[in-house]
Amino acid sequence: MIYQFYIELDGSSPLVWRRIEVPANYTLYRLHMAFQAAFGWENSHLFEFFERSLPGAIRYGVPSAAGACPPEDVGGIHGYQAMLEVLQKPGSKEAKEYRQWLGLVEGEKWDAAFCSIREVNKRLCLSG
């Protein structure tokens, strides 16, 4: 049996979410690690589960998602939104520091709407 979870970053704008599917025999720890992989995080912060069910069984993986994930140590959703605002001012010192921290090369922009399902699924395979 496969369970499907919809995970939304509360307060994100633009909305950041993932829908993942995992085997029914996953422990909470393995489920947590799947969440981490789906968002591209490295398991360096505390976590909490909230129960909500979604009907239907589909395949293992992430069939749908939206939005770039906030980098793990950006300061939560508020820090992420502040980072997005700063990046709108590309000539500022703070924007240059964020660009360097994010690993962006000259001319590359952070796309808050982009999410590569292929990359997410690759991380999920590595976490399982």
C-alpha cells in the first residue's frame, strides 16, 4: 500500500508545496527523511507532524509540486520572504551575499516558482 501526503510550507508566498507518496510501512523517521528529501533539506532542524489524510493511492515519488524551497538555514518562511525581497534589488550588497550563499553564477536568478520534480524524486530515491 502507498500513502500520499500533501506538505505545504505554511505562510509561503509564492506557495511552496510537495505531494509525495511513500510505502505504508515507513516509520515516522523515514517519513521525515522523505519530507526532507522532497524539499532538498539536510535534516538539520527539528520537525513536527500534523495528521491529515488524502484519499487515493498512486505511485511512489512526487507526482506534483510547486515552488522553490526555502534554503535550509534562511531563517524559516519569514527569512525566505525577506531573501526574495532582497534579491529583487540585484545591486545591493545583501543581494550579492545571498547570491553567493545560494551558489548563483553571474546572470543567474533565483526562481521562486521553479521546482524540478525530477530532482525531488532523485533525492527521494537516495533517502529511502
